[in-house]
Amino acid sequence: MQRMISHTEPLPNCRNGHRARHMHDVRRAEAGGGHLVECACSATAKHADFDTALVEWCRANGHPVPHSLLQAPLPLSNVTHLRARP
């Protein structure tokens, strides 16, 4: 299953001017999951994290890596801690 992830700022376009989008294949890495950046004419390989996919996209399309687009770690405020029984 893939889902598109929106960012506050748009990702850099490809060399041909197509708009890029961040896709996340939610399967395990062993099953072919991961993050990738794609457009109408090209896509990166799938990576374990978005930052690596963005760096590959920028290098392949001649863009500097925009620091403001690098995803910050997700907050863990929605995690429920369970007590382990001794």
C-alpha cells in the first residue's frame, strides 16, 4: 500500500519541470516498502527514510538539498506505553 505524504513546501521539480511527490510504501523493507520521490518521468529507489530519498532526488535532478524540507523526527506524543509483566 502506498500513500502520498504532503509537505508544507513543495519538493523540487525534476529536470523536465514535473512536480515531485513524496510516496511512502508502508510495507516492510524486506517486502519492497520504503520512501521514494517521484514525478511523471522518474523516481528514486525506495529508501528506509525520506531524507535519503530526497538527497537522491536532488542529486539526480541538479538541485541542492533544501534544509527546510528535511523531515524532522515524528513526535512520540501519540505512543502508548504498556507495562510489561514481570
